[in-house]
Amino acid sequence: MFKKTLLGAAIATATMAAGTANAYVIGEPNDANVEVYGIVSISAVDYGSKKFNDAGEEVTEDGIVFENESRVGFRAAKAMTDDVEAFVQIESGWVLDEGAKLGNRDTFVGMRGDDWGSVRFGRMLTPMYELVDWPYSASNLSMTFDRGWRAGERFNFDRKSQMARYDSPFFSDVVKFSLAAGNGSSNDKDSNFFGGSISVTPLDQLTLHAAFELAEDTKFDTINKVDLIGDTEGYFAGFEFRMTDNWNLHGAYKTGDFEANEAGGAYREREIDAFSIQTNYYMGNMNFRLGYADQDGKTDKESDKTLDFTTVSGEFGYSFNSVYTFLRIAQHSGTYRTGNGYAGTDYDDLMVRVGTEWTF
């Protein structure tokens, strides 16, 4: 009752104040530009993957799953001055068994201007991962080229909360860059990350990309219930070459390094190198894509086959009035980790995916 009475008094006071000559109002209720947007994305996929026990014996095989990557978001913007605009975005997506939480994807607030770029605070992609993710990991090349989801290969973050990011304008239609910083894998003063990227378009047909990411005191792996904490470095370089209006070629290389803070864990150092290359050819409403990705790595300066992966991918898609429907086939080769995380079983899994995507 006390809270209701206090709220009622506050509303009454605000209402009376609005009628005075010196009324103080925070913003206007209906002068912001608000947009509801989203992507419909769902597919049926058979990864063709098997599970093995510690002895390397096959025990089960995965079945067909429906992956719902649909997402919806809200954007709003409000002019602060003639040159500065405040904006916000709240987005949800990747619908799992328990559904999708609002704000689990890019959700941030910021300010921007045509002349100086934008600054954002909140949850979003890091500059390096934004390049790793697209277009260089398209058509499920991510199973080899984008492996930050797997313990022991987290040389860069993907989407981070508690992050500040600056994005420059496109200077002279040639160059733009981004810088970001935030907490690492924990909310600790010694756990931090820093990253940046730059894109240069020297010719209309060519765009070059470079990026880096550094993290301190970050949780990298867990072996036998013991966490490996240390520092990581990640570097990226890529290119987009538009040979004709309907034919392009993409290629990228990335490298990462981890060094544990203390000796005595399962390992002290780990490093990886990976590359991807793909080509797209558009013919009317049809799209053809071929891609190849490869990764290899070392643990404590020795070759480690549990870090070696390859993916060969092909995709055929057709756009029905902007509703893109596709068939994607990919061959994933590598080594399953079993036992203590070192011994493994080789595999060659054939993935088949059929899906559809469209925006609103």
C-alpha cells in the first residue's frame, strides 16, 4: 500500500508540474523513430555425426534436428542535437528447447553522427568475430573456421556483454575501422579483452580486412575439472574480390595463441592456424556457393591432431520473391575428443541441411 501511495503521489506531482510555466519533462513520449525487424531462418539438418566412448567405440549417432535461428528485434533512435543521435537495439534469437530470451543477441545503447561514427555500449559482436562470422564462415564452414564455441579453441570471443565499441564512418569511401574493449571471461579487474578491425576498399572490386583481439586472464579450457586460465591472442586477415557483378571470391586466414598463467595444468601453450576460401556465383534468382576451410594446431609446441579439421561445403539456393531457400551439403573431417581430451577417433561426417531464410 505504501508503494502504491508513493507512486500515486509522484504521478500527481508530475501532472501538476506539467501545467506550470517551469515544467521539467524528460523527453517526449512519441517522437522517437521505432522499428521492429527480424529474420526468419529455419532448417532441417542431419550432421551425420557419431558419438564415441572413451575407448573409441561408437555408441550412438545423431538424428535430424530442426535449427531455428529466427530472430526479432527492436530499434529506436532519437535526435539529441543536429549532429548527434541516440539509439538503442534489443534483439532475441536462436530458438532452443527453452525458447529465446529477449536481449540474448545484439542488445546495446549508443550515440552516432554522420561525421564521427558511432559508439555503443552493451552486448554485441566483437570487431574480429564480425569478420570471422561473415562471410568467411558461410555455408557451415564455421565447423572448421569458427570454433570459438569449443573449449580449448577460444582464441577470440564472439558476442560479448559489458563491451564498449567504436565504429568509424567510411572515410573517403575507402577505409573504416572499429575498436572495442570490455571484460574477459569474468567480471574481474585483471580479466579484460581488447580488439579492433579495419576494412580498406582500394578498388571497387576489392575489399581487404584485418583484425586483432587480445584477452587477459581468460578461461580457455577445462580438463579433468581443472580450469586453464591465461592470455590469448588472435589475428585475422581476409579479402573480398568481386570479379563480376554476379561472381565473387572470399578468402581469409586467422591465427590464435594461448599461454596459461601457471604451469601444472593439462598444457601450458596452444596455438592454431586456419584459413577459408569460397566462391559465390549468382544467376538470376539462383545462387551457387563452394567453400573449403582447414585448421591445424599445436599443444605445447607439438602437433595436436585433435585441433586438425577440414570442411568442404557446397550450396544451391533459390530466391522466391526474396524468400531464400537452400540445400547445403558439407563434409566435416576431424578427430573426436575422448577420454582426457587428447586421445580421439577420426571421423568424416556428411552434413545435409535444407532451410529457408527471409527478412522482415
